Amino acid sequence: MPNYIIAYHGGEKPASPEEGAAGMARWKTWVADLGDAVVNPGTPLSKTQTVSASGVSDGGGANPIIGFTVVSTETMEQALEMAKQCPHLDMGGTLEVAEMIEM
């Protein structure tokens, strides 16, 4: 069964520690609801840098990745349905979903 990466972009920071804790609780519930499909529940990322032929720049471009989750499911459509339930969307963020190709 193929793996899919769900990449997190953007989103608003919680206004308070309580709001942050509530958001984390929703995220943990989402991951638990994914069940056996979870390969990597989530990895947050620190500041990004972009490497190009002309050098290295800070910031990761217009919409840097801030973390990712990996799920295993039979189709892209199933991975997209999982992503649609992610609470990161409620925080104003977006998600990018891609099949991970084994080489």
C-alpha cells in the first residue's frame, strides 16, 4: 500500500496557551482516528531555507512547510479524505498531499 505525505503550510499561532492546548488535543484526536493508516503521526519543522542554483535564502519561499504526517492508504482520494479532517485547516493553514514514490 502506498504512503502519502501530508505537508502542513501556514496557519495562525494560538492566541493563548489554552487555545494551543485545545488545538493540540484536536490534532491528537485526528491522528488517533486515522488508526493503522498512520506511518508517522507528525513531525514539526523549524525555520526553512531554500536552496537554488544561485544560493541559499531564508524563509522557505512564499508558503514554507512547517511539518508533515505520513499515512498509508490505497488511493490518493483516501489520503485526501484523511487530510480534509485535519484540524490544521481550522487554524487557517493549508495541506499538501503527495504520494511517496519508492525508488
